[in-house]
Amino acid sequence: MKSAWKDSEGAQGKWETAAGKWGDDKGIQTTEDSKFFGISAAFDSFSNDGKELIVQYQAKYEKDIECGGGYLKIGPKMDDGTKFGDPTVYNIMFGPDKCGYTKRTHLIFNYKGKNVLKKADLDYKQEGEGTSHLYRMILKPDNTVRVEIDEEKIYEGSVKEDWEVLAAKTIDDPADKKPSDWVEDSMMDDPEDKKPDDWVTEKRIVDSAAKKPDDWDDEEDGEWEAPMIDNPEFKGDWSVKRISNPAYKGSWESKKIDNPEYVDDNVYKFADFGFIGFDLWQVKSGSIFDNVIVCDDKAEADVFAAKWKALTEIEKAGKAKEDEEKKKEDESKKGEEKKKEDESDDDDDDAEDKKESEDM
């Protein structure tokens, strides 16, 4: 179902079915620049309690998106798919996102009403080659998650550790205070180091050899002052030598105690999944999405992955052919330009020879 969330603002983009370059497998494509795009599909509600959840789809950026996303959202059943948009509650958001130099594959989990981003970004794979990429996320009952792009693992780890979904297990002890005599400075001024008596810090001095000119008139020229010159005795700013501080104890850290607010939980589990969809903003459109599957059986996801594999081989062959043709075209253009330059040089040489002959 297509979203009408931004229709009233004239900012809702249109979807079309298209295969794009080098392939014949049609998907849904964004078609207007600088627009919001929303589309979703509903299904019977289910929970992933005690089961693996696999979310997989393919995305192809026909051109550099510049700023925008190619991610999908999956969440609890919606009452009205036409209102699907940024305010819509979701359980998981997954897929590529880029704006300028910020590029990542998003994986966001909603936990108790809060959308939680991964502490460190996942790799971004939509680098402008124009071919389809396969995105797979496997969320497991042991509270771990695995992310694959193009059938290669880019991450596998704990949701509890790599997302701030739970409160910290330990916290600083508020009753533990740094001792007043605790020294955190590792270096100190050497009390034995003194500035030498003959150390000169004046960079400029009055030129003692300068004499007032004989024709200097104090009434007309003002009171004469000798000019300043660089001081040959200048040694620079003096600073005391630094030595290791014998009283140094290191950086102070308070004692850790158990956090009374920490509660362990099965953060992988969601009570209701009822829709999946794309809710995007794109500066440059042309992205194609296809072969979306939600399941708990890797074999089923692999069937869809095989479709992507076959398609991407066709796309890569098509791209290689197009790149080779463009290379030949560029070489031909350079050859024509070089030929014109040579002919122009020959004409100039003929004209110069003719001039020299006339002069003789």
C-alpha cells in the first residue's frame, strides 16, 4: 500500500515498477528527486519469541543518492497504511543510509518505545556502481544479531552489548570520593631548576651606536629617539624544566557498584510484527527494491538470495560491457582531439614557413 503521509505538502514521491539497467527483474523504484517515499505491506501478526527472525531484501541505487536512505522498517500492525511515515512506530529499521560523507548501514531496534542505534556504524556498500546488493539480518533468541551484505558477514554480536538497550550493569559509586591529596599530574616543574642570572629575555634593544643626525631639528622633527635593533644576547623565553612527579598516582576513578536500575531482558523479542515497508527521503531517486522476505527459515531466504545472485551476475556483465564501450568512446574522442591538434600545428608550421620564404 502506498503512503499518502506527505501528500498534503506536495512532497510525497511516486513509485514505479522497473528493472533498471542491465537486468529484466522488475522491482519497485523511487522516481522523483527530493521527495519522501512510503510503501508498505501488511501480513498476519506474529511474534519472534523463541525463533530466529530473518529480514532480507535487495536494493539497487541506479545513481548516487547523495542524501537519503534505502532501508526498510518492520513493526507492529498498522491501522491505516496510507498514513505510514516517519511518526509510525516500528520494531526494526535496517538498510543503507547516506548523507554527504556520513555513510552506514542502519540497524535500529525499538526497545520500550525508544529507537536505539548501534554504538558503532555498520559498513556501507552502496558505493555508486549501480548494481544490486543483498541485505540480510538474522535476529536470534540468544539476543545476538548477524548482518550480511551480498552474502558476506559484516557484523555479528550481542544486541545487549552493542546497543544501549539496557541500563549499565555497573555504575560509579556516588559515595566514593577522590581523596584530597590525590595527585593526577604526571609531570611537575623541577624545583631545582632556576633561570640563570645571565639569561636575556629582551628580544629588542635600543641601538647604542646610533647617533642623532646633525640635521635633526627637535622643534620640527620632534624629540629624537634611537632606533631598536635585535638583541644579540637574546636567548628566548625561559621555562622551567619538567620532571616526573614522584607524588603522581594516576587518573582517579571511582569504585564501581551494581546498578540498581539494571534489569536483564530478552531484547531480541517483539510481541507483534504486522507490516514491512520502505519509509524514505531521497535527494536523488532511482533506487530499486525487490525480493523482500521475512521468515525464520534460512533455506527460504536462500531461495531469494539465489535470485539476487543470478541478477547481479547479469548486472555486473552489463556494467563491464558498458564501461568498456565508454572507455573505447573516450579513447576515440581523445584520438580525434589529438588529430585536430596535430593538423592545427601543421597549419601553423606551413604558415610560418610561408612567411619566412616571403621575408627572404
